[in-house]
Amino acid sequence: ALNPDLDIPRYFTAVDIHQHPGGVCGDSLAGVVYERGARTTTPLMRRDLDLHYRLVDAAKSYVSPQRVADLGCGFGKSTRPFYQEFPDVKIDGVDLSEPCLRLAAFTASQDQATNVRYHQATAQETGLSSSEYNLVTSTMTLHEMPPPAVEAMLEETYRLLGDGGYVVHLDFLADEDPFNRFIHYGHSKRNNEPYMPPLNEMDIVGLHERVGFKDVQV
């Protein structure tokens, strides 16, 4: 479901994220360009080594998915392993970018997946029902947002989860190791991702706990 009236946050539109002019909302082909560029992160990699399939395996070790929300789903690369692995589970993908969502929906139709729906919304205000999900995920989404947006997103994930539910994020943190910080902050500069350093400086565990989460692990 697309929302032509969605107010795309300026923090998103003002940055040519990934060195992509206009970011992933810049033009009608932005989703295709993003999908092609993303292939460079796992070139020729076996499915069992791909980050997105590994995230599914990690999530399964904590929870048996009954209803899943994938926030910041982009062109569906992070959502696809879930609807393939759990064809009987209802899955909702949420993203800002219309071009990405169009590609995600096309891919799902090619896969003949009937258990996934995509929604154009922010991760801070998804419009999804409260307490309806036992698993909420995000993949490489936290580092695309400034700290206030990250906090609002975590509050939204808490609202979406029912009792006993889990949230699982796949993202970059560099801790205090000097070499890790060198690589992390260097990537931020090279790939034009200005929100990576502030995310690394946040107390991400403490923030989850303040929102209401328990048993937070990194």
C-alpha cells in the first residue's frame, strides 16, 4: 500500500545516502539502482552466508514467528527470506521509499508469495496495529537515521510487539576498538552515511531498556 501523502523526513531526503543522488527516493528507478548496488555487499555468496538469511536463522533461535513486521525493508531483500522460510506466517514490510516498495512487491509477485504485504510509512509511525506481532525486525535501518528517529523507532517497535515478542536488529556497531572505529567511521565518510557515527555513540542497550525491552543483547 503506497501513501502519496507521506511526508518523507528531511533527514532522509537531504542526504544522498550511499552516494546515490536523491537517496533511495530520488527517482522512479531508485529501487532498482539500490538493488544492484546492494549486490556488492555479498557478491557470489552462498545463501547460507548471506546476512539476511542468517538473520532469519538467528531470529528462529529466539522465537517461532507468528506475525512479523520488517521495518526499513527497502526493496524487500530483508523481507524475502522471512516469507520464503515461513510461507504460512503473515509478514508486513514497511519502508519510506516508493521505488523500493514497488520493486519489493514485484519480487514477491514473481515469487508467488501471498503472505507478505508492503506499506509505505516511516519506521517511527508504521500505521500497523498495536501488540499484533511476535517478531519485529530491521536490517541496516538504525544507522540510516539520526538518534531522535532511532529512539522513536524503538518506541514504535515496542508498541507493535505483543507479550513475549522479540525485536531483532541487524546493523553496524563498532564498540570502542580503535580498528573497528577506523573502519566504521571511514565507511560512513566513503559511503555518505552520516548517521553511523552517532548511532555508534548511543547507549543502544540502555535505550531499548528505557523504552521497555528486557533481556537486551548485542
